[in-house]
Amino acid sequence: MVSFPTVDKCASIGREKHSVVADMDGTLLRGRSSFPYFALLAFEAGGIFRLLFLLLNSPLAGLLYYFVSESAGIKVLIFATCAGMKLSDIESVARAVLPKFYSSDLHSESWRVFSSCGKRCVLTANPRIMVEAFLKDFLGADLVLGTEILTYKGRATGFVQSPGVLVGKNKADALKKAFGKTQPEIGLGDRHTDAPFMALCKVRR
């Protein structure tokens, strides 16, 4: 990945009319792993047995994530956490429980830049239903583009909708669809798979 200047070098003055597009884990949040939040969702919405099921599948998720692809590993986490779960239960935990923990992990420098912009968009591999309440209600995001999960009769199937997990090229494609020919002023990311969407922004951090 091309090395970009760090976010602390990015000015936050006079950004009121600018748009910012940011990744979530490792960028807006200090922690790069979303596993603790999947575990919290699994326990709060599904109980101890759901949490144990997720823990049993976590080694497979890790192997796939690091040695196959980010997308494959995240698919396992989503399936183990959400399969068969009521959407209303996921939404309830996303609004009442997760924001407290997300807020405590907020990256101060990324937040400084993100909050200074007039239009705020978040691109994330996390299921949108899991993070949207926090990002919109607590961080003032105008648009949240995340992985969409398949549902059936009010329950999550555990599988993801096309085009799949929002990583790499999928993030860039989602950004193009949302912004059209408009080029966002700032792109904030933290890993090589963020490069495709960051390349579409004027300033990359």
C-alpha cells in the first residue's frame, strides 16, 4: 500500500463544506478488530450459547482472515453471530449496548478530522445494522455504507447480500455509487484494502 501521511497531520479548520469518508475499525476506532463487538452482540442478543458458538468458530475466522481474505473471515463472524437471530434483537443491542463500548474506543485524531467536516460518510465491513445507530446518533454520520445481511421473515440468515462484505474494491464501488462523480475531500483508512476507496478522495490519511 502507498504510504499516506498520518491523520494527525490533517488540518481540521475550515472543513465545514468538505466531505469525509472513513473506515471504522482501526480508523474511527483505535482497535482494528471487530471481534469484541461481535462477541458482545452474540452474548447480549443470543445468550451464552451463541457466544460459545462464536468463540468456537473464531479460530476458523482468524485463519481465513489472515491467510485467505478479510472477506472470508468476516463472513464466518457474521454467520456465527447473526444466523437465526431476530433483526429486532440485533437493532436493540446496536442502539442500547454497543455505542457505549464503541465510544470508549474512539480514535481522538480521526474524530477531530471526521467531526470537522460538513458531510460525513463511513465505509465499513461490519454489518450496517450493527453499527449504523452508533455512527449516526453518536458520531453524526450522514451516510453509513456497510455489509448488508440477508434476512428471512424478520430474522438474519447469517449470509451477506451481494456484492458481499464491504472490503477492498467493494468499498470503492459503494463510494462511487453513493457519491457519483463528486470526489470527497478526505479519505481516512488504516489498511492496504482501504487503498481503493482512499484513491477516490482528494486527501488520504
